[in-house]
Amino acid sequence: MTRCVSCNGIMKVGETSCYVCGERGPKQSGANPSMRARWATLVSIAFFASLALTVASLVVSDYTPPFIACVTASVVLLFLKRASDQFTRVKQ
Ligand SMILES: [Zn+2]
């Protein structure tokens, strides 16, 4: 399953254009898979960084954002990471 790049509508595998807005779908080969992998990597790095920051905010709270902000960021990034992991797995 992929998503339309312009309206974010769900597209079936093999569909070449979006039935919602008519936009041509992402190319089957080319830059998109690697871009997606790069995005997944970026989200993973951000997630672990914010986890580290969360721990750090408990220890040296003077030098970090508030603990609650770190937890919120970690939770958001966890969901992003799970979503992008799923996305990458489906694509492969
Ligand atoms: Zn569309």
C-alpha cells in the first residue's frame, strides 16, 4: 500500500494514478524507496536522541528541555517510527 504524494490518499499496489485526485503515483523504482528508507533512519535517530534527552532531563535537567517535553517528543517519534517501519516493511 502506498500513499498519494499530493492528497495523501491511499493507493493500491499497482495503481499508477490516484483515484481521488488523479495524481500519478510514486514511481515503482527510483528515488522513492531510498528516500523512504532515509526517512525511517532519520526518525529512528531522532527517536533515540529524544530518548537519550529524556533520560538526560532526569539527570541534568538544567541543560535540557523540560522532562515532559522530552517524553512528548519521544512518544510522537515512537509513533512516527512505528508507522515508517510498517511502511518500509510493506513496501519490501
Ligand atoms: Zn491523490
